[in-house]
Amino acid sequence: MAREAIRIIGINPGTRYLGIAVLDGSELLDWRIKALEGKWSEKKINKVIEILSELFDRYEPNVFVIKKLHPSRRTENLLRLTNKIKEFARRKKIRVCQFALKEIEKLFIEDKKLNRQNLMEAIAKQYPMLYHELKKEQNQKNPYYFRMFDAIALASACSHSQDL
């Protein structure tokens, strides 16, 4: 029996930027970076929840997938933000999945060194409309689009997960 296609919102949370991707089955519907301006505050957390609420209303997802924070790289603010996102999903009765980037990289990169550049290239190969952002990212000194590529990889991995 074929399983029903799911709509997934992938989120790479950050305290300054939010990477977002929306998949319907394996079709990439939306991808973007949202800048979160200002100092860290409850207002900033509320802004993230407002962004997610707008995405929820527009796309009616079945699942949110969030990057699992690495224990040595997470801050209290980032942990708090991730918990608020999970709380929002529970209130909306949306399933939450989490993957670590290393888990994701293993799904997309078979014969190359595991790194973010190779992951972005693998995602752009899967979704050719992303080559423009890939090239822009490769030419920038300060990484920006990698958060969006991570969100797409998270959503795609969740879409292919046997647990859904």
C-alpha cells in the first residue's frame, strides 16, 4: 500500500538566521533564509514562532523537521528556541522529527568527504533550481545560504525516512 505524500517544513534554527524549506513529498515548494534582527530576546523568539505560524497557515504541513543541535555547539538561547519550536508544533498537532547534520550528510554524500560544501552540492544536484544560491554561497566570505541548504536536506531526509 502506497503511503500518503507528506508536507514537511524543514527548519535550521539559529539566533540570527532561520533556514527554511518546504517539501510536498519530494517536491521542493519553498526555500529561504529569514534574518532575525536585533539582540536575543523573547521578542525574537516570538518572531520565529510568527514566521512558523505563517508557514503553517500557508502550507499546512504534516511534519516539522528540525536540526538536532550538536551538544558542543548549542547555546542556551538556541536550545530555548528549538524547544519553543517543538512546543509550537505540539500545539498545532504536527509531528516533529530531528536529525543531526552528520546523519543527513551520510544520506546525501556517499563517496566524498563529509562536509557542508559537499552537502550543498548534493542538494543542488537533487534540486537544480538551487545552483544560483550554491554559486552565491561559494563566492561569499561569510556563509549565509548553508542554513537553507541544511533545511532542505533535513526535509528531504525526513521525506525519505521509513518512520513516517
